[in-house]
Amino acid sequence: MEFKKNPELAEKPNHLHYPICRGRLDAIKATSQDIMTYTMVTSVILALLSLVQAPIHVVGWIPLMYTDISESRMLGNSGAIIQALICIVPFVMGALGYGNRKFFHVILFFYYMLMFGFSIFIRLSAFDIISVFIGGIGLVKTYPILSAYPDFKQLRNTEGYPMFIETYQPQPYKTKYGQAAAARYDQLKKQQMQQNSSAQQNKPLPQQAQPFAGPERRKRAFDRFAERKAGTVDVDILGNSTAGEVPADKSSALNSMPGLSVSVSAPVAAPDRFCPPRNKDNCIKDSGIKLR
């Protein structure tokens, strides 16, 4: 059977329906617990009345079908035992309704309604006054289950059931169910924050990653090369001493390059045969060609 859905319990993005759904679920559980406790107590009272052969409406209908109480207004021994056993039925229904079977508590509402109505309009014995009070109080106790049952059916099909505590978003609560849920979730949020802070404090610090050895090794090799170059005297091809210094002008930068420098100067071939161009007419020897 399909019931009309409560718009306050509809699913919302980012779990915003959790607080109101949790508050409503707590209210339904409190109502069910109240019904269960009251039904168990009254069932025991009615069973004790049955042992004294007092006829009770609803629970005594079956033995009354086979017993004539027109004269004594009391049940016989067999009728009393049957009525006492029937009192166990509402006791069990109250216990089952406390769980997920809320339909049994709905049945108890009609049970108390029949007991209250028949105890007023049909007189069985002097014990009818007790059944009137039991039926009337039972009506008051079980009436909220008529609206709680469809809400419970809706909550069972709602995302987050049965905890509704994954996330918490503070917001104003305008319903009677949200007030208790707000205080409850504030406490849960505070506990969660304390647990997260303690976990962060106990978490070991991450180890610093070791630097890559390649660039560091190249840097050390370059430094050693610079130290060796600064402590030696190199002679270039033209015989100039560089001493590891970089020439100031760009034209002599080629001579200071390590690939063009040598550490040993070789002798010049035929030193007496060539001389600078300004003395070319007088310095060329052993040659039959005259230069202009």
C-alpha cells in the first residue's frame, strides 16, 4: 500500500536531509518504545484479572462465546485460562512493533479503540471500569503511530537509513523533529573533530625525499674541474699564458678554451726561414723567388 510521502523527509543533495530524518526516526522509536512498555504492562494486568475469572472486552470475546455470565458475571475456570492466554497476543505484538514491524502497533491502536468503546456501551461486570481506563490511555499512547507508520515506511527507503549520520550541515530547523537532531549532531560533529585532530597529531611526519644524485654529481665534478683549472698555467697555440683566466676580448676567447689549449709548447719548425711580413724581403732564406 502506497502512503502519501512527507515532504520534510524527502532526499536532498549533499545529504541535507540527514538531520531531519534522524530526528524523525528517533521520535518514531520513542513512540514505539512507549507503546511497547504500556502494552506489556496492561497485558500483565489483564492476565491477572483473567485469573480471577473477570470478563474483559476484546481479549475475552472467545471464552464469552462458550460461557454464560448472565447470572454470575464471571468466567469459568476454562474461560479464565483461555482469556489469560489471549492476553499474551497484545504483549507479543507490542514487542514486535518496537522493531521494523510498526504495523503491529497500528493494530494495537484499533485494539485499544475497541476495548474503550465496548467497555463504555456494553456492561459485562464491575471490572469494566478498568478496561475503560486501559482502552482510553491506550488510544492516547498509540494514536501517534498512525502518522509515524507511513513516515517510517518512507524513511526505510530513504538514502542514509538507519543511521543518517554521514555528514552534518548546520541549518535552521523549523520542525519539532529537527531541534533534537541539531543538538545531537552538534555533539557528534565535535567528537569527530576531536578524533581527527588527535589522528593528525599521532600521524608520523613524511620523510624528506633524497635529491637526485645526477645533478649533484655533475656539480661536484664541475667544481673539481674549476679548482684544477684555477691552480694550473696553460699555454695556448700562440704561446700566451692563460693561467685559467678567461680573456677579456672576444677575439682571444677561442685561445682560452680547454680544447684548444695545450700544457706543452712544441718548437716551431724552421725558425730561421720565416719572419714577420715587415721584414719579408730580408728574412726569406734559401729561396730563389723574390717577393714583391
